[in-house]
Amino acid sequence: MKRKPAAPVFKPYVMGQPYLLPPSYDDLIEPGHLVRVVNHAIDQIDLSPLLAQYKGGGTSSYHPKMLLKVLVYAYTQKIYTSRKIAKALRENIHFMWLSGGNRPDFRTINDFRGSRMKGVIDEVFGEVLAYLIEAGKVKLETYFVDGTKIEADANKHKVVWAKRKNTYQKRVRVQIEELLKQIEAENEAEQAAYGEEDLEERGGSEGGGGEMDAEQLRARIEKLNQRLRERPQREEESRASRKALKKLQEDCLPRLEKYEQQTKTLAGRSSYAKSDPDASCLRMKEDRGAEKPWPKPAYNVQIGTEGQFITGFSVHNRAGDTPCLIPHLEQVRTNTGGRLPNKIVADAAYGSEENYAYLEQHHVENFIKYNTFYQDTHRYRNPQVLRAHQFRAEHFAYDPASDTFICPAGKRLHFQYTSRYTSDNGYQSQRHTYECFDCAECPLRNQCTRARGNRKIRISFRLLEYRRKARENLTSAEGQRLRAARSIEVETVFGQIKHNMAFRRFHLRSLEKVKTEWGLVSIAHNLRKLAA
């Protein structure tokens, strides 16, 4: 007998059902939910530096603890814009519970993030780090450091390049010189005032010959205007001088002022974005392999991790990682009350004499690779690669008695002179130059050097000693373990933030605000990790 199909049964669905009492938000959130972890962690830390940002008087303000909780939890949920955070406060029950029913608008949220948090993000992060240390999650023993590029909130098509600026600045200075020569030739009063002497801005009778800046040009234009006002208007040469002077004042002077301001903003960098002058154009890792890769306005973010918790961060607008390590570690010392980790582990991008000397000064164990570490610790089966390896300067034998190096051909390289170099951070190093005097008939010359003259090498004995110590540490049993752990420590954190949290572009502008936003990202990552 065929069974009749049963009618479907649905659970009750009644909209507008009256409740005797409205349900509590707390009853609707699971005990171990991430929002509870964020709430408990922020409640435990000292927020007195943040509270000090508020002054008395006026109307009441939203509590900074509530706003900080909302921001951190929003970043854990991949919500980064102030309007979307305000929307979540109206619609998301977890945000409603966390904010206690408060509904600050997007302007209040953005002002708190960009202004109130800007000066205290280091203190807040330091308190979160202290909370993790107290919870036993972090010990600050081993510090894995690395950097990545994060795109800035800037228009990539509106960029000031230092090379182009220098070309245009040189061109306008040539134009200024030509116009001044024209005025000089047509101005009879100039000869009477100076005699056989030249104009001050072109060296005068006192020498100097420096390039004229905008202030000097403005003063010179004022003097020429004064002289032309005293001359008759009917003279033909006076009209030509006035035309040249008008071009100087209305065209050349504004351009020269603009280029000088750009030089000040560049501050030694190769470029900056017009919409965010603190951002430099950097090559992004995700653009590798592109048909036409082009640098984008971005920031260089440095982080240190332990147990995949972020224990230190810093933001820079330099392209390379090497000069960023010392400022980064100084920031770590600030966050931890003057304490540095016991061991620093990093890749070859940080292996410079300056960084090695800093670690030695602060008694930190050095597990930082240098640029030729792989070649120095691997044997080559290819004869051509092996021969090229033998001709590197650091592999030449050194004779301290005669202060000479001996090349693979048995010839000696003699000391010539010492050069001194100063890094971007002010560190001074020395390089000793040695030269061989009889390379002309050497049978190994083509393999040893491509120079027209004799083979020269530049050696820093202090750097060689630092590299030897680093090589011993890295090839030890502990060094091999730390090298293997580095790839799953800091790289994993970058993967979590860029892929899982979908944070690939900053939403604020200026270095200070970008640093604030990355601090929020770091706190959010740590609390996500804590709740996992």
C-alpha cells in the first residue's frame, strides 16, 4: 500500500510577537565568543594615557574604552571604514552588546581613531603586550622580525619623483639666469651700482657661486622693481626689462618655490604621493610577474613576533629593510619599558654592520643572516660557480704581518687607503681598500675582475668578524631550529593579516595615522590569536 506523503511541518514564525521583557544582549552571545575576549582584554589594561587625551568642560563624550573595544573588534571582523563600523553598531548584536547600546556616528569613530588614538597607540599596544606576558602567551625571549609593504590610501597616478623634480628645478634656474642676464644687459643703472663686479646672486665680488633659492630671487625681484619704478616709462629697454621681470615674478618664482617645497617634502626619498606626502612609491610583492609592474604609494611595515603574536611593530616610508631595524627595535624598547628580547632572528635583508653593532651593544644574541650566508654555507658541485665563489674578496687569505690579502693566483693585494661611510641612521663605518699591482699577466684575470686596471677589494674587518659570529650562531643546532621557525612565525602573521583579515591597504593618511591603524591591526590580530 502506497503511503501518503506527509505534509511539511515548520517551526513557529510570528513577526511582531510581543515580549513581556526584551531579551538581554548578553544572553544571546556565546560564552567563548571573540567579542567577549576583546571585552575582557580591554577591561584588564590601563587606559590612563588614552583618558588623558580628554579635557574637562563642554558636553559629555563617548567613553574611550567603549570606542577602543568597538574599533578593535571591528578590525577582527575585517570592518575597517568608519561608516561600516557605525552601520554595525546599529545592526550587529555583538557590536550593540560591546558598545552598551551606544551609537556613535562615523565622524565620532573616525575622529577617535585618527586624533585621540594617534598619540597613544604605542602605550595601548604596550598594555596589550603586558597583558599577553602576564597571561603566559609571550615571554619576549625570541624575536622574529620581518617587513612587508602595505599600500597607502593615495592616488598612484599623482606622484612627485625626485629625478623629475631635479630636472625641472635645474631648467627653471637656467631660465632665471637668462632673464637676469637680459635685465643686466639692459639696465644701465646696474653698471653704475656694481662697476666691474657681478650680481650678488651670481657670485658677486666675494665668490661663492651658490645656486639661488626662492628667498634670494624674491629679494632680487624687489630690488629690480624698485629701480624700474624710478626709470622713465617711455624707454624701450625699460619695457623689455619689465617684461622679463614680470616673467620672473609670475612664472619662475612660483615654480622655484614649488620645487623647493617638494625637495623639503622628499627629505632624501626618491618619491612621494601628492595625496599622502608621507607615503613613498615602493615595489609591491604582489606585483611581481606583472607585465608592467609600477611602484605604488605604500609604507614599509616592520613587525616582530613570538608564538605568532605580534610583540612589536613600526611603520616606515623607506624602501629597504636594513635601515629600519634599529628604529624598530627602539620602538620595541619604548613599548616594553626599555627591554629588548634575548634573541633576534631575521633574514639577510637586515645583515649590516650597523645592525650587528647595535645588537652587540645591547647584548642581544645575533641570529641575523647576511647577503652571502647561503653561498658561505653550501658546497657547489658546479665548477664554474665554485671558481666564482673563490674570487670573492672575503675568501682571500689575509696576512696580518704584512697587512696584505692573497688572491687564488698567489698574488698579494696591498693596502691603499681607508674610506669612511655614514649610514642614514648616522652610523659611521670604515672600508679598507687593497689593490694588486701586477694583474696584467695573470692567467686568472678574466675570472677575478672585469675592471680595466688591477683588482681592488674593499674590506671591513669589523663586518667580517660580525659575519663570522652570525654564521656560527646560525649553523648551530639552536640556529637551525630558529631559522626553520622563522618561516612559520612572522610569515604566517603576514598571511593572516593580508589574506584572512583582508587588510592590504591603509584607510588613513599620514605616517602617524597609518601607524595608529597598524597598531589597531596588531592588537586585533593578537586578540584573534588569543581567542583561537
